[in-house]
Amino acid sequence: MSRTGTTDDGDELLTRLEALTAQARAQAEMQRSRVELAIALQRGMLPRDLPVASRLHLAVRYAPACQGLNVGGDWYDAFTLGDGRIGVSIGDVQGHNIEAAAFMGQVRAGLRALASVTSDPGEVLARTNDLLLSLGSDLFATCTFMRLDPCAGVLESARAGHLPCVWATADGKSGVTADEGGPPLGIQTGVPYPVTRYELTTGGVFVLLTDGVVEGPSLPLEEGLDQVMRLAGIAAVAGMDVDALAAALIKGAERVGHDDDAAVLVVGLDGPQP
């Protein structure tokens, strides 16, 4: 019996396997390149430096998701306003792809530009919402925008569908903010964003974060916020550096049970100068 047919069939099978392997490698390389591009896009849009002001301490941490194409659009920002106060924002764009990362850049740039026209947090969010709707995108974003006055120790905050903030004082008190807030940016026209005023006391901290830090299959949101609240309270009482607190919080994001973007921004205040 001739074995030629069997040999030819084996050669054809090897050729097909080689072609499929080459295709898989090409697809894997394309996927890796897209992830690297999205991460570079994210990092390039985040601020390189944080503003400096008397008594004020700011610290940030950011961990991008990079499992497959699961690259999201979390961001943080901090910048000096025209009147010398400090504007800070943190937010999360719907979706986990390059489009979400690009949309994040539009939201962040829009917030900065509009804050130069009016620094009132509610107005900043309302105008940014109108801007995003005018772009016609199908994406939306949650966001918190704050105006800080380090001299007076006052924070004015407005939320657009975003997580509440966590606060703690040097005398051992801590909690989660309960301001009213409004809907996410880019969904509904003509909606107000109420502004809530807070006092940042000497040695106290305010923690702004995204859900990648506190929520996932292994960690319900309420439990995640409680953990942040306890850690912030310990840090404030112990006089922990805000940078160390931010590092500890982003480390805790590993316990949420999924691979998602995670961003943390911590605000701390020293006592008045003698």
C-alpha cells in the first residue's frame, strides 16, 4: 500500500497549522500594540506635575487596566485656577478601549478649559456636560470636580454620577460625603449639578477615587468605601503622609477581584503658618 497520500496529508496539515500559528501571532501582536497605545494615550493625558500651594498637600496614584483590551478611561487632574485656588477632578469614562481613553482626554481638557471661564464646580460640570453632548459621542463619564481654597481650608464639590469622597480628621472622625450630585456627563441636557461646601481641617484628608479601587466581584462598594474610610481615619490620626496614604489605597485595589482602571487623589492640609 502506498504511503504517498498519508505523507501529502501530513504536509498539508503542517502547512495549515503554520498559517494558523502565524495568524494567531499577528493578532496577538496587534492586540498588544493596541493595549500599549491605549496605555500610552492615558498616561500622556494625565498631568505631569501637581500644583503647589501653602498648607496644601496633594498625592495621586493611577493603575491602568491592561488585561487584554480592557483599557479604560479613568483620570485625575489638579491645576491652579485664575484666582489662585486649586481645581481638582477625578472621573471614569464608560467603556474599556482606546475610544474610552481618547474620550477621557476630551473630558479632562474640557474641564480645564471651562474652569478657566468659571471655577464654580456646578457650572464647570454643567458646561462640560453641554460640551460633551455637542460632540455627539455615545460615551459618557462620571466625574467629581472640586475647588479648593487652602488658605481658608474650604472645599466646594460637585459630582456627576461619580462615587462619593471619603474624609477623615486628625481627631479620629471619618465618613463618606453625602452630597446630592447629578447625572453622569454626556447623557442629559440642562441638568444642574449642586455644589456642596466642606471644611478641610488641619491634619485632615479628603480622598477622591474611582470604582476600580473599591468595587468588584470580590468587594462590594459599601465594604470598599468602609475600608478606605478606616484607612484614611488611621492615616489622619497618625499624621501619615498623603503620598503614603495614596500608595496604600491603590495597593488595596488588588482586592476588588477584577482588572480595572484605578485612580486615587488625596488632599491634605497643614496648620496655618505662625
